[in-house]
Amino acid sequence: MLTAKQVEFFQENGFLILENLIDSDVLDGWREQIWKHFNSSLETPETWPDNYVVENFGFSPNFGQVPAMQTITEQLGGGQFTGGGGSPLVKWPNSDAEWSMPGSGHIDAYGPGGWSPFMMGATTYLYDVEPGGGAFVFWPKSHRTTHEYFLKYPEQVDGSFRDIEGWGWHIFSDLSPEGPREFIASAGDVVLWHAYLCHTGSGNIRNIPRVGIFARYHHKQREEIRYQIPEDLWKYWVI
């Protein structure tokens, strides 16, 4: 259960970091499952694959089924948030590369499969991530400026902004009141992030893979409210 102070921080900043949220036995099980899927191990880098997306694979239990995550989504959504899942995305090491902070971020829901609006995302790692280790990168407080953009251009919420000549994802992150930040974290730490928060990946120049697990939660009334841009950013939450 989140404290009132944590909820306030999340609303203000668009993200919230929760340390040690995933139990070590769950992490151990996830590690065993994914390396079995790869037919590899952490100790044998010569057998590592290089795919960013892990195809035809799912964790058990999945990220959204972990009791701590269920408690949080129930608290924030009042039983109206669903989904979760927990897809793994891997940033394999490239120690020969030079690391730099990404210059721009994006918002999710506008992938190859079409527009799929959601409420909140969550990210955790299977292994500790140090600076330059392929961290999830986010722009604090950018959920507010993204919201302001859609209040001004509500017809673009379906993704039609991408069809505007000269438009680029940097538009959203450039509006952010703060610059990008790496999610430097220990395995099992979780960052919650509002769906409007600008974020992106980053390069991994360390010597172990960054195995990130990403969950997204949508509202049960997604189809009814998908075109709405409420003045109150938290209208469909219970916070």
C-alpha cells in the first residue's frame, strides 16, 4: 500500500520508485525461466542472443500478478485498472560503445499495432542496473506537459500528431520541465510511471544484460474514454 506522501509524489512527478518491491524468490524464478528460454546463462556470454524483444515468452507469475503490484493498482485505480502482463526487453552489453544520455523520449500507446491507450506503466529489473547499464530513462514531470499538449490539441490523442510534417517525438520531451534521468536501481526495485510520462531506453556499456520487465495497465472503460482528455489528469484514478 502506498503512503499518502508517495501518492502525492507520484502525482507531482509522474513517477514513483519503490525499492525491493519484488521478492527475491520471484526474481530467482524469473531469472531461471528466462535463461532456460535463451538456452543460455548469465555466466556464458558467448551463448547470449542479441534480440531486444524476447519472443514467445512470458514470466510466471507475470509482473501484474505479483501481490504487491495488485495491491498498488487496486489502490490507484479502485479496481478499474486491468492488464499488467510483464514483457521482458533486454539491452545486451556493448562495452565498445560510448554512452550518452538520450536526447529525446516518447510516450507509449502508439506502437506498430496501433493506438492502445493505457493509464500507468511499471518497470523492474532482473539484475542491478548501474549508470550506463541500459537503464530505463524518463523525464520527470513530463506527464503534465504532455497533458497540456493534448488539452490544446485533443484531436491528436489518437496518434495523428505523428503525421504532422516536421513532427518528432522530441516535441514531447522538449516540453518537459526537467531533463532526462536514468532509473538506476537494484533488481526488484520498481518504477511506476504515468502513461503521459516521456521515457526511452538507453545504451548498455556494462558487462551484464539489462533485463527490464515492463507492464502497462489500462482502464476497464478504455473504449468509452479513449478520446477524452479531462481537465483533471486524475479523473479516472481514485487518488
